[in-house]
Amino acid sequence: MSENESPKPIEILQSILDALQSEEIETRLNAIARLHTINYSSEAICNKIENLALRDPDDSVRAQALAALDLATQRNIRSRMNTVDAKNRLLILREIEAWEKLNLLEKENADVIRRRYNFDAAPKPEVRIESAQLTQQNPPEAKSESAPESAPAQPTLTQTLLSETSVKIALYLGAFFVIAAAAILGAFVDIFRIPLLIIATIIFGGLSIAVRKRLPQPSFTLFIVFSFLLPITANVIEGTLNLSPPFSATYWVFVSTFMALIWAGSARLYQSRLFSVTAYISLVVAFYRVGDIFDAASEFYPAMLGLAALAGAFGAWALKQWKDENFARPLFLAAQALQAFTIFLSIGYLLFQFSGTPLWNLASVFTWGCAFLFYALSDFLFPFVFFPWFASATLIGIPWFIGAAFELRTSGETILFFVWGFILAAASEGVFRFEKTRKYSLPVLLASIVSACTALIYGFSRDTTAGFICALGVAILYAALHVIRPRGWLWAFALLNFAIAYFASFSLPFIQTANIFFGYTIFGISALFLLPDLFLDANSPKWITARIIPAITRIYGAALAAFALIIYITPETYRLEIAVMFGLYAIFFTAYTIVKRKAVYGYLPAAYLPLTIIFALNHFDIDAWLPALTGLAASYFLIGAGIRPQKDWSQMFRVSALTLGALISLGALIVAKEHGGWYALAVGLLFAAEALLSRNGWYEIGVPVMFNIGAFLILKDFNVDETAYILLAYSLVWLLTDAFAQLAFANPRPLKWV
């Protein structure tokens, strides 16, 4: 720089800022004194002076820095940096005063903070400081601690009228009146309305740009007026031109796109979230009116709105990259609202306003595909627990729209849904491999299951063969997914589909001719499900048990066996087949018990063998169930008594014998079976023998019950119906039981009260 050239203001401010950051006290004081000689400053200098007023180690520097904050230049900087209106600043100043009185805030801090908010109050008398030497010779006297603090100055009437809030109110009211006047002008004045509206629009738009740097708030208000004048002017022009519907739609697409660009630029220019939303609304209108140009079908409009929603998500991403999440959130929420509306609109058109042209369903495919991308992008921008589920749900209906577009029949729909379920299932495993997309694995897998179930329904609605193939394919698919990554619920779903395929196979034409008894099919699949449990236990390799999961297959097998028992326990036909089925269950559960080596499983064959005998005798019309079952109960008891050292196994046989005996005795009583009383007496003897052998007095209760049943039936056989004889027989039964118990048990006797 030449000797005659004076330094620029920015260079002066930079030199003062450097001096304020100096470690020498004299340099800092000179810099502060220099601020009194210039009529401009900067935000960095203002912040540095505040810092010196609070934290400088030298008292004189702190005092002069605090005084410099009252300079008109520094107050002007604070006014330009201010974002709080006058009313709220007054409240803050009052709070600072209260905190200072309560010793919650140090006086030095209070003085500095107070100057941040009372910049428009009357300043203290300004003290000009020429140099640091003058300051050192005449240091400012410290204020007496007893001197009262002055309250923050109240704003004057002029300050109130010219405050930021008042100015904003006036600007917005003026903008409202201008917009209202333009609307009235556009509606009622024919000759001058177009030129006047165009001129007004240009004037307000040009002024908003011209005064933006010096008057940001008025510029913003002027641009709002300009923004509202644009659609008003465009509407008036369109009405004057009297355009046909296609050209009118084209006109509004162009106008809406132009306004979207204008508002998008203003959103960046003014850093306004409001303008970002208005730009998006204008863009949505442009997308929607595209369909009117070509007189498109109803399915086309949701497709365009879905594309607009996706554009809104990308716009929110751009705003987030440019500013922050808070700035992008309003546009993001607007796009969410549009996407929800688009989905409901698409469903509504599907249900109530179908165009009738099948190929237009491809537009719906596009709509729901955009919805998937939209929710995936939404989760990327603002992660939310439901976004992956929303995204996956949009994939479910896509094959239906494809099938409707190409008018596929039931078989085609079945294949389409099955293939789509396979694709989604494979995709669920693919996204699981990556940490960022793992959250989509379960939702996509469930979407594939819905598609697979739909394929199953379509398959069976066509014929049994298609349903069988589909069920078997679904079982294999999800069993394979389970093998890749074990999941118990997925294994259960695969087994369910296998069971459906298994039962459907017996309805296939070439198998149906064999007329296989349904009970045999139930036995076959229940035994098949229980077989893995015979060979897998805690010692089996973990990689096998984790994939076969014996517990789940055991539940399926037991449930099917119980199902067979329930539906065939009381039929009047197929007695031989039922006897064979129960016999097979008895043999299978006997082998099951032997392999598992657990006595508790022995109750199953012990229960199925009597059922086998009953249905076999019924088939051959042999009325010998009472002696046969009594003999079987006695056999159970003798076996249990013979293996008493094997405690668990012995107890299983004895309990089975007594249970079977009690049931057949009750059965004989219910049907008043002839000669049944003697068998009841035999069962009573079994209870007496068990009480004696086990030394358990609780079995004593079975003795009089069985003997009383026997006495009742025997007296009935002899046609004895006199009450005296009946009561005598019952009394003798109880007395004999008591005498037996007195001999068999030492005191105390568990049931002596009976």
C-alpha cells in the first residue's frame, strides 16, 4: 500500500482485532481506545470486547472493555445480531436484575450480558479515551459496592413503535392488504388488471431483491407479496386466454414449475423453511396436472403424486445437507403427508374408480414402487422404527397390480405371487448381511410370507394339485431360509406348509382313487413329526438340533395325535380302521417310550391299547370289552408289581392299571352292564392291593368306591331293590374296608375319617 493510500475499514478492524488478542496490556488498551475514534465495528470485535470485559487479567482492561460496549458502534452491531424482540428482551433484562440481586449471577457477568439486550436503551455518557497512557494516569474509579444498581431502561414510545415486532406487524398487514387488493383487482377490473398485476408483481419482486441486504425483514415481506401475486396473475392470464383443458393443464404445469423454482431459490436466498414448503406444494401441483394434459386414467394421478413425494424426500435430503435437520423437517413432514394421501388415493381408485383399462395397473405398480423408495429414503434421512415396516408393506400388493395389468388367470396369479414371495425372501437374507440394512430383513421376510400365503390361497382356489405344489414349494423355501439362519418361528411356518402339502397330496387324483382312511394320514404325519425326537437329544450336534428343532416338531406331532384321538374317539363307522390306527399309535408310542427310556411316555401306549381293543371288539360285534379291559388292567398291575425295583416304570404300570380299572367300572355303572359288578369288585381288589403294597393309605378311597359300584350292580343282577338290603350291602362294604385298613395300616391312618 502506498504512503498516500489510507487503510481500508476491514484492514483497520483486523488490526484492532489482532491488537485486542495481544498479550501486552498496553496494546489491548490502545486497541480499545482506538474503537472510540472510528464509526464502524464488527461482530468478532464485539465478541472479543465482551470476552475481555469478563476474563482479562488486568482490571483496567476489563473496565475499559466494559465501557467500550456502550459505544454506538458496538450497540449497532448488537442490534444487527439480535434475534429477540423488544418485549422478550425486556423480560430477559428483568430476569438478569433478579438473578444479580439473588447472587445467582456475578455483577461483571450481569453487566456484560445486560449490554447484549439493552442496546436500544439510552446509553451512558460516553467517555472518550485517547490513549492507553491517559487511561493509566486516570484509571476509572471503582463504583462503590454500596451504590444501588440502576434498573434496565424501559423502552420509550418511539422505541416501542419502531420495535422489531411493531415493524413486522405493519409489514405483514401491508402485505395482506396488497394481496387482497390484487385479488379484488384481478376479479373485478377487466381492462387494467393484467398490466397492473404484471407491473405490481415485477415491482414487488424487484424491490425484494434490491433491499434484501440492507432491509432483510422488509425484503422478506415484499417477496411474500410477490409470491402471492404470481398465482393471482397467472390465474387472470389463464382466464383471459380462455384455454382448452389440455392447454390449460400444460399452462399450469409450466406456471407451477416456474413458481416452484422461484420459491426454491427464495428458500435458499432467505434461508426460509416456509418457502421450501411452498416451493414443494407448487411442484406437487405441477406433477398432478401432468395427467390432465393427456387425459390420463385415474391410476396415473397417484403415480405422479408418488413421484412428487419421492422428490420431496430428496429435497429434504438436500436441505439437510445444506443446513441441518431442523431446516429440512417441515419439507420432510409435508412429503410424508403427501405420501400417505397418495397411498389412500391409490387404494380408493382401486376400489371405487377403476379405469377399466388393465394396463393402467402398471401405473399403480410405479406408485407403490415409489412408495417403497420413499420410505427407505425417509428412514435414511430421519430414522424411525416404522419406516422399514412401511417400506416393506408397500411391496405386498405389487404382484397383484402386475397380474391385473396382464389379466393373468388364477394359475398365473399363483405363480406370480410365489415368485414374488421367493424374491422378497431372498432379499430379506441379502439385506441382513449388511449392518445398515439389517433392520429391513424381518419386515421384508414377513412381506414375503404374506405373498406366499396369497399364492397358497390362489393355488387351492384353482385346484388341489396347484395348491399342493405351492404349499410344498413354500415349505421348502422357508425351511431353506431356516437352515441358512435358524429361526424357530420360521421353522414352524415351514412345517405348517409341509403339513398342508402332506394332506393335500392325498387329494391328488392318482392317490385319491386309493381311498386311504384319513386316520392313517394323520398317524403318518404325526409319526413323521415325532421321529426326529427319537434320534435327537441334548447330546446331538448343535448345528442339527438348531435346524430341526425337536421341540417344535414334537409339538406338531403331539397336536396331530391329539387331533386324531378327538375326532375318532366316538365314531360309529370305520371301527376296524380306527382300531388299526389306535393300534399303530400304541406300537409307535411303545417304541417311542423304549427309545426315550422315560417311563412317563409309557402312559401313551397304555392308553391307546385299550382303545384298540374296544374298537376291534366293536368291529367284530363281540361284547367282551368289560372282561377284556379288566384283564388288561390286571395285567398292567401285575407287570408293575413284578418290576417294583424299577420305581418309575412300576408306578407307570400300576397307575395305568388303576386308572383303566376305575374308568371301566364307571363305564359299567353308567350303562348298567350285566355282571359288571364282579369286575368292579376285581378293580376294588386292585386298589386294596396297591394300598397294601405301597403302604399308601390314599389308595384306600378306591376300595369302597369300587366295592359299592360292584354291590350296586350285583344287587341289580339279582333284582334286589329293597332299600334295607341295599343299605346293608353298602354298610358291610365300608365296615370291611375299615377292618382291612385297620389291619393293613398302623396309626396314624391317612383316611380314617372316611
